[in-house]
Amino acid sequence: MLKDGPKERSELIKQLCPKIMSVKKAQSTLNELEDEGKVKVRSKRKDGSRRWITWYVLPKHEYLLEVDMGRVVGAIERLRLILFRPPTVEEIAVETGTIPNVAEKLAYATAKEIRWFPPTPEMIEEARAKLGEVLVCSARMKECRPPNWADMYSDDPEIVREGERFLKGHPEMLPKLSEDGMQVVSWPLETLRYLGRNYQPRDRRRGVLRRAY
């Protein structure tokens, strides 16, 4: 159970008891493993709380407890709201300032709790298209151009809702538009991290249904 990284005591007890052993037996076994040096135990304060959490980890993974688990969980939750999908291991590593190997072990250690899993290429592509659409809509909303921008999204109320959210929460991610508001002139470098430099938004002029990415 510890081979993929640190686990909270509560998670170990939940998986072991009562089907495999009693709580008393589980704690006794953990104590024996600690006494024999087969596992390491560390208590850490939960972020934003006075409550302490007991973590168990294999000696070879003890270094993972030096990285703030709360930072990893927070990064995953923040990126999920921006990307419309679970972040990749590489994105988590960049966000937390850790190496991918460490980020991967920490992500998997908390995967069940926060419902994280590595996204598929198809999921990444679909979410990328949605993010770009939302950001362009948000930019048009902000600049009120073209004048009929709302009509362009009459069949996409979700894009408009998300556009409002990004306008309030992430205005730094919005693209610069052309004078008529129909084309994207440039993207912030930070946004291109998620969209890719070859991204092209959907052409929403009436009569044009083709999407180009």
C-alpha cells in the first residue's frame, strides 16, 4: 500500500479495517513496522488547520514528505479549474516547483482523495479547445467587440458562463484581439503553456462551422 508514496494513517485504516484486520491489529502492525525500520512515520499539520495528520512512508520515499502535500493538492485543484481537466504530472511539477518524479508520486498518493488521474491525449485536446473558446469569449466580453459578440455564443451558454468566470478570476490569461474583435492577435505566454503555440480558436462568423486547431 505504501509502494506508490506516503499515505495518511486514516487512509491505511480505511483500506485495512475491518475486512483485513481490526483497527487494533492494524495499529499494532504499523508500530511493529516502525520499530523494525521498515516504515517511517511523520506527523504534519494540515494546511489551514490546527489538526495534525500522521503519514506513513517507506524509508526510500521519506524525502517525499519534505514536499508540502498541501501544495500538490492545491495545485491540482487550481489547475483543474483552469484547464477543464485533471492536470498532467508535468503541469503539477511546474506549478509546485518539484521534479516530475516527485510530483507523480505525490499526485498518486492523494489521487483517490481528490479524484485525480492522468488525462488522456483526447481529454487534453478537447479541454484545450474549450479553454481557448472560453478565453476568446471572455476577451470579447471585456472589450464588447464585435458589437454582436453575445449573439455569436447564443448556442453556447456554458462558454459564456465560463468566460465570465475567467474575466473575474483570470483576466491575465485573456488574448489580445484585433480591432474588429474577430481575430486573436496574440496570447499571453502563460496561456500558451496550456494552449500550445499552434492553437487557433473557432471561427464564429455566421455560416462558418469549421473548427481549426
